[in-house]
Amino acid sequence: MTFVKTKLLLERMAPGEIAEVRLKGAEPRDNVPRSVRDHGHEVLALEVEAGAESDGETYLLRIRKR
């Protein structure tokens, strides 16, 4: 479901725009970046989200639409 939401976001964006998506858990962390690349977009970064609210399982994914 996370990739579906990410794909819908990318469809509304113009080429070259950058999106930030929060991923919760290992499965989205592994699958969403791969699917984004498979659809021809660029993964700029994938990192553990820092901050007081972070539980170590939340990741920030930065994507550039192609």
C-alpha cells in the first residue's frame, strides 16, 4: 500500500521535483525504493529518520521524479 501512495504522489509531480516519503518498517524500506527505481525515478537518499519521535524503524526516502 505504501508504494501505491508513493506512485500516486509521483504522478501529480512535475519531472525534476523531489518528494520525501516516510516509510515505517523493514518491508516498505526494502520494497518502495526498488519499485521507485523500477518505475524510472531516482532515489536520492534513504536514511533512518532522526528526532525525538523516531523509533528507529521510520525511514525518510527522497525521490526525484524523472
